[in-house]
Amino acid sequence: MNLRRDDPILNMSGVRFQWPGRTSFALNVPAFCLQRGETVLLLGESGSGKSTLLSLICGTLQTGTGTIAVSGTDLAALSGAGRDRLRAEQIGVIFQQFNLLPFATVSDNILLPLRFAPNRRSRTKMPFEEATRLCRSLGLPDDLLGQRAASLSVGQQQRVAVARALIGQPPLMIADEPTSSLDAGSQNAFLDLMFGQLGEIGASLLMVSHDPRLGDRFDRVVELSDIAMIEGRAA
Amino acid sequence: MIIRLAIASLSARALTVGMTILAIALSVTLFLGVEKIRTGAKTSFSDTISGTDLIVGARSGSVQLLLYSVFRIGNATNNVTWESYQEIAQRPEIEWIVPISLGDSHRQFRVMGTSTAFFEYYQYRQDRSLETAEGALMDDLFDAVIGSDVADTLEYSVGDPIVVAHGLASFTEHKDQPFRVSGILKKTGTPVDRTVIVSMEAIEAIHVDWKSGAKVPGKTTPVDMIRQMDLTPKAVTAALIGVKSPLQTFTLQRAVNDYTEEPLLAILPGVALQELWGIVGIAETALLAVSAMVVVTALIGMMATIFSSLNERRREMAIFRAVGARPSNILGMLVLEAMLTAAVGALLGFCFLYVGLLAAQPVLDSAYGIWLPIEPPKWREIGVVLAVIAAGAIVSLVPAYRAYRLSLADGMMVKS
Ligand SMILES: Nc1ncnc2c1ncn2[C@@H]1O[C@H](COP(=O)(O)OP(=O)(O)O)[C@@H](O)[C@H]1O
Ligand SMILES: [Mg+2]
């Protein structure tokens, strides 16, 4: 795996994607780049293709045309297993909701990525202690670690998801509307904590949202319509 | 951690998983139980007669002769005349010979006429001999020794009078000659437990007023007169024989089979048992196949529940994919869960088997004389458990492959 430090963490060019069997929607990204340590907010309406774009970056969806390079590695050059491995090692992911395995404990949820990412695993000397530390820094009480994820409030679950995305210090964090299920008050507190931890490990952040008010704390705010041509937007 | 997650995921669906486990457990219990009863019945049968080298009777099938002479199943078509019996008894190969006369009954139990030598030479479970629990062996003409089941069922004790019926399940009882219980035998787990034993002479005495199976009208010889009569048996149903040296067994067998005065048959009990197993073998195989099918059915039930759970677990699979799991990891996890389910089911089935054995052991023993030993699992049974786990894994591959395809298509986004 090519890991030149000066490569941008994400580099997309000439990407064109269409859902198989659907002609009404197509996503075109002529060029988009994310530097190491950079935080970017990507704004777009609902149905504009934000989640689709993130899936392309994570390698769970594939394009026929163009290149998507994560940490300098072109996803198209990798096998399915290779893309899964790259995602496991390089990217921490947070969704809008349902981030955690409800039946598993909080600590098992946080440690789960290490199971699929040997490099992140070896960077984490004492996994359980690291999970505890992350939880503390994200304002979660210690006794939460042994509880089942389903017993947590939505706000707590989102913070556990941040801890899981950041364990083992991946260079890129991808967040798909992580604050939409939180009320306005806790949105800010959540972002404060998340940015605090991001800054500590110097990871990049690509977060998508439909809410432009969140833009202040990001290095860059990008409209999806500025970097992408979206055809036939869904209603 | 993956096993811990699998267990957590299973216990989150405790109800359906519990039902699946129960179904697998019961099917495994059935399978192992059938197997136990099968082997138990075989050993019980083989344990019923030992130390006897040859059984002689009128010519019929060897299995038939074995069944009626030893197991009291079915009836003899013909008797052996007393003259032939005497002639065989004189042969040089004979170490001992015991006559058996069957055909009468007392309530639901069969009456067997024999000599006291029977108690000396009849052996079961390798080398055990009959022993009396109470009372003594026959002394008087009208003395009867009863097996332990006879005593238990009819609540007889030593000294009680009993009446013997001619023929089996017949209502015409030999009212005139009341027998007396002189002794009760210890439990053996063989058909002896369900037999009323009297002397050969007693059998003759019963039939004094009978001719070709029917009572001579108006004729009732008083007991005192019977005691004066010559009660030498006219025929025997079969004879148990011990030879002096094992090498002579076949010589004697051939001599009996070639006997010219009347058609006779001599069998080796072990060989006849083998022949019997050959006959019941088909039924055995069928029974095993049916119980194996029940296990398969339970596993297919498990497959169905995995299938129906897939849709609600798509989010779970998306989470796994997001943290870097491959679709094949998801396939592996489902197979692992199925193996755990099958393993717990099979082990629980084992527990049920032991509980069932504890409960059924006395019942089977008293009702059928089949003793099922409670012992640690045999390799064969452990093999069954491993086979069930493996079959669970194989069966789960079908829904697991569907999960593989689903998670490949869904990626991190579940279309809701
Ligand atoms: N699995 C799928 N198959 C086909 N079309 C899909 C699928 N997922 C999303 N889409 C379509 O892709 C378009 C973009 O959706 P999405 O990326 O979820 O938008 P956003 O995240 O910005 O709300 C929508 O028209 C949606 O209907
Ligand atoms: Mg979306």
C-alpha cells in the first residue's frame, strides 16, 4: 500500500456514478481533494447524493469511471477485500443514527474496527484502556463501557460512534449527518468533543450535512453542487 | 470477541433462538434415544441367554425356535416327542440337558414346565444364575416358582394358590388343580421374570382330563388320583443343551438336524440372534433414518429462522461493513452463530437424553426387560453431536450466502 505522507488523504477526479438500473440519478465529480488534517463540511439537500458519494469514498460502491484515491491508493486498483481492508485501516465512519450493534457492549462496539484493521490494532497498545480514555474525553462515564449499546441515549450513542471511528487513529473520518438526530443544544457539544479528539490525532474530516449553520468550525465548507453535477435529483 | 458478539447477538434474539435450540435438542434426544434403545435392546437380547450351547426343538425356522424357547415370543408349531428327547439326552456329547414345555398360561404370563436342572444351568448376562428371592424351588407336584414381574404384577407371595389356564389367553382354566407359589425368583431382566415355572410332571397333570386341546366332557380326575398316575411327559417343546467341549457343538447339531425319527432342529443361540438382527436390521435402519430426518428437519427450521432474521439484521451488517468487515466476514459470522446454536442444541439434547434415561430406565426395564445403562457419552455419540454441529454449519451456508450478497449490495447504506 502506497502511503506517501504528502499525498492528499482523498483525491477524486472524473468520477461518474449511476445506480445500476436507474437512469434518473447520476453523480459527477470532476475533481475533489481533501488534504491531510483538513476538515471539510459538504452541504447538500436531502437526496442530492451525499451518502452515495461517501459510499464511493469508502469503497462499498464502485464507479466505472474516474479515480478515487484514499491515502494515495486508487480504489479501482484494489480487489473487494483490498478496499475493505483500506477502509478498515484508513477511515472511521459515523452515520446519522444506528451506529452501534445494539446487543453488544459499548466497549465491544468501540473495539470492533480493530478486529478488521491490524495496523490500527498494533497502534493501540492497550485497547480497553484506550477505549476508556476516548469515552472519558468524549464526556461519557466509565461505567457505560460494560453496558449494552441499546441502553444508551441517542446522544451517547453518537459519541460512542466517534470513539469507535477514532480508535487506532485512522487518518480520515467520514461523518454522514452525525448531528441530525441530536437537538440543537447537544449538536454543538457533540461537535466540540468530536473536533477536540480529531485535533488530537490530526485526522481529516469529511462531514456531510444539509445544515449550513454548522460551517463555522470547518476549514472549508463545500456545496455538493459546486463539486458535483447532479442529474435528475430525486424528489 | 467475535464469539462474544455472536453470543450477544443470539441472546438478543433469545426467543426465536431458544425455540430453534429446543427443536434441535429434542431431535438430537430422539436420535440418541433411538440409538440407545436399539443398542440396549440388542444387549438385553444377547444377555438373555448365555452358557447354553444348543437349543433343540421341532423343525421350524431357527429364529422362530429361539424366539419361542427363550423369549416366549410366538408359539411352537410342533413338539419333540419324549422318546426323541430321551435319545438325544443319552448322546455322549451332552454335558447337561434341560427340557422346556410351553403352551399354558397364568393370567397374562406364560407357564413353563421344566426340570430343576433349569435353575442350575440357565444363565443370563454372561454368567449369572437364577436365584430365589423368597421361598424355594418346586418340591411338590403342584408347586410353582414365579418370576419377579409375575409376583409384582399379581401381588403374589409364597404360599398363594394359583390356577393355570390351558392354552394362551384362554378362559378355560384348569380349575381342578390349584397350584401353590413355592418360590419367587430375583429380578433378572430376562423373560424369566414374566414366567411361571412348574415341573414337567405338573404340565402332564394339568392335561390329564384333556384330549387334543379340549376338555373331555364330564371328566374330572380328583387331585389325589392324579398324584397316583404316571406323569412321565409325552413331549417337550424344546430343550436347552450344554456340551462337554465346544468342538462337539457342531457334531451334535448335525446329529440332531439329521435325526430320522422326526424332523428336529438344533440351533446355536448366538447364530440365531445374528440371524434375528439381520431381520430387524431393516427396521432398525429405517428407524435411524427417520430420527436422522427429524434432526435434519430441526436444522432446516434453523435455516428458516436465519433467513427470516436477515432483513432486520441488515443494519447490523451495514455497521460491520462500515468498520471494515468483508462480506465473507459476515458470512462467517452467520455460520458461527448457526454452529453455536446447533452446538447448544446438541448438548441440551444430551442433557434431555440423560434426564429421559433416568425417567425411562425403570419403566423400560419392567415393561420390556430392556436395561439402558446410564454411562458417560460414547465416542459414537460425541460423533453425532459433532455431525449435528457440522450439519448446522452446512445448512446455514444457504442463508449466510444470501447475507453475503445482501451486504455486498447494501454496503454501508441500507435502503429502508
Ligand atoms: N441502493 C440504492 N439503489 C438505488 N438508488 C439509490 C440507492 N440508495 C440511494 N439511491 C438513490 O440515490 C440518490 C441519492 O441518495 P443519497 O445518496 O442517499 O442522498 P443524500 O444522502 O444526499 O440524502 C437518491 O435518488 C436515492 O433514491
Ligand atoms: Mg444520506
